[in-house]
Amino acid sequence: MFTNPQGASSSGVALRVQALICGPPASAACGADWVCVYWRPRYARALTGSADERAALTEMLDLMQPVTETELEVMNRLASVEFEGVVQLRAQIASISQVEPNCSCGCPSFTPVIDRSVAPASPLRTLLPTELVEEERSDGVPRTVIWFADAEGYIANVECVYYDDALPEWPDPRQCTVRG
């Protein structure tokens, strides 16, 4: 049995997974030779037996990647001004070690994996009150970065909004204005 803090995605829906535990079932009555359970707050799902289910879960976990310095700079810049709940958001950012790309348009948007055992929830929900606005861009229309919290107050999405063709790159946070 192993535990692997990860995040997963299914059909484009982001799932922040608190742990993945795989091993033989606790009871032979289960009828499966293995059981894999993944969960996030208020959500749990057990996958049993099927090779298709195992392959789907493996594919979901393969999407995870280490958070980059640029991604951290973007989030820290979004949290660089004072507003209600920003202290909790800063603690959440400090706990992020992995992200899951979450957009099919080609932009670098992601869902962060937050260690909820050390990072407190923010009182904020949905669209967070700051955004980054790129002042100028030599190779296209300036971009905007917005971010969202989930229903429990945790950062759920950091979105790079392109107004022309999307590229897999972030604007330089130092060349952006924080609005909000």
C-alpha cells in the first residue's frame, strides 16, 4: 500500500486529490484483487479491478507536474496586495509543490495542489479580487491573469487569459500591473 498526495482530472473537471491509496481490498467479499481509493474534501471514489479504471487513474496522475518558479511568481504577485483572505491565500501558495494543467486551448492555466493540512482556507470563494494585467506585449495582445477559489476557500484555478492565439507561456509577472 502507498500514499501519494496528488491531483487528478477526469473529463476536464479538476479534482484536488488529498491522497491516493492503492492495495488489496480489506475484505475478500469485495471480489477485486486490488482497490484504489482517491479522495478530496467531501468527495471519494473507489476504483476496483478494471484495467481500464487503473489506466484512467494512471493517466490522470501523469498530468501532475512540479510547480515552476514562474507559476509561483504569478501567484505571489496576485497575492502581493492586501485584501480580506490574502493571508490564507499566501499560506496556500507556500504549500504548493505540484500543479495540474487544466486547459485545452494551449494556455498555461493550472489547478494547484494545495496541502490542506498546513494551509488554512480563505473566506473568499469563486473569482478572487486581484488580477495581473500585462502592460504591453511585443508578440500579441497583452494578457490577463485571473484566479479563483473553490467552495471551501482554496485556490482552484489560475487562468492566463489570451485575447489572441493562446501560447503555453505566462506573462512576466514583473511586467504586469496588479489590479484589484
